[in-house]
Amino acid sequence: MMPRIPSKQEKNPLQFIESNTKAVDLFHLKNDCVIPVFSKDNEVTISHTNFIETMQEAISRVLPNVFINEPEIRVSHLIKGRTPEALHKSVNELQDKDRTLYYERMAFVIEIPSITETVEGNRLNLTVGGVRAYNYENLFSKKVPEKFKIFVGFQNTVCCNLCISTNGYISELRAMTCQELLAQSVELFQKYNAAEQLQLLSNFGNYSLTEHQFAQLVGKTRLYQCLPTKQKKELPPMEFGDGQLNIIARNYYQDDAFCRNPHDGSINLWKVYNLFTEANKNSYIDTFLDRSVNATNFLNGISWALQGNPEYRWFIN
């Protein structure tokens, strides 16, 4: 039979990432997808399924008595192939049984709804997840430690935006086996300071931008991408591009939950933060988590600038 590709119908209209991705389930990844190998020694890679199940095991070790939701999985960049028996067939001779597939990029989240907090009236649930992108691996070589991105943070249930900070994120976890992946995941979860992140997020509600300051912020972030290299290096990193900034500007006026104050155009930093994390849903899978963390660091820096700190002041002057 032809591998089953889930339909476009979604259970939840709100997704943690959109862009060019689609939803799949574990059954599809486990039963319908082949697993790439390192071609020089034919050693198998850690599959997307193994990655997700290892993260589930890590949660159960650190939080043994909590209920966790089924993983939400998004994939992109479908790689099509054919079985060895069909190697010499022409395209019009291929049958369903001759075809293979796997996804170059995969992102997932596992929500833990029993661990929750409220920030600015929004319920945030503890969430664990990760990203795997085979485009970061040299599959034409011998097997080497493979690269993963993992996080523990919170998900805003109002919009499914992810709230991820540096202390809950590993941008490049390297592992040869699932056991190594499990050990490093458990270590991250144990070290994660949820109270510290929640305090940071709650602090956003204490600061506001005027309409003029918000316009400066959007305008300066556009200019940032065009700055001379030397000047850009003197400023804090800003990883959002024009596509995301267009969405932020539009939603400043139109977002149902996080738009400006209609009376004076002001907007608090919690809302600005969610405009950034909402726009980040239009990133590719392999840049998604890095931009999520950048949004947290950047808005925290803007809060410092409002207190007089010069490091981020350029963005709102």
C-alpha cells in the first residue's frame, strides 16, 4: 500500500507552528516513513519516532506522576524515494508499493496541562518539545553524533504560542544513541527553573510602549537587517525578518487578543511578546526554536531599555 499521508484536516485550528508544515501523527511516522542512514557505513539515524518517544520517556522520569497530552507533530520537506526493487522502473511504471518517503524536518510539542500558571490573564501550560532537521546532518558520511534541538517551557493556551527562554533550551544537542539523547534531556528538565521563566514573562506586563515607540521598534528592527556588519555586531541579536515583522505590524492593529489599546495606541510588552511569538509561527522548522528564544531575550532587553539600560535602547529611540 501507498504510505498513508494524513489529511490536511486539523483537530485544533491553532497550531504551535504553521509556515509550510503539516500535521502528522506518531503512527504515520512509525509505520509509513523510512529511516535515513549514513551512507558510508549504513548506520541508521535516530528516527523522528525515536526522538519523540525518548522525550516522552524523559518526561516520565522527571515528572513520573503527571498527565501528558499526545504529541503534536508538524513536518516539512517531504523526501520521496523508491524501494530497491523499483530502482530501474520508469516513473509511470511505479506502483504504490514501490514508493518510500520521510520528512527532512520535524517539530513536536508535548503539553503537560496539569502544570499551569496564569500570566496577564492567559493560561500557560508547561510544554516540552524538540526539532530534528536532517539537513543539518551529512548523511553521505559515516555515522557521527546527530544534532537535535530540545526545550522545556510554556505554551500560551490562548494562541498556542510557545514561550521559551535560554534556561530551558539546548540549541544543539549531539547524541549517538537514544540513551545519550535521554540522559541530556533529563538533565535539561531537571535544571530548568520554571519560576524564573514565569517571573520574566510576568514582568512583561509591567512595561508598555507608546504608539510612537512601537513604530520605532518595528522600523528599527527592519533597519537592523541592513546595517553595516560592524554596527550590527555592536547591537544585540535580532533574528526576525521582514516576513515576521509584517505580521507583527498587522497584528498590532488586528489581533483579537494582543492588539494595541484602541484609545491611545499603547501596548504592553506581554502583548508585544505574543505578537513576536505569533509571527514566529511562520518560520521554517529549523529556525523556529532559535527565534522563539530570541523573542524572549529581545523583549526582555526592551524592558531593560525602558528602564534606561543602553544596550537595547537603539531599537526604541
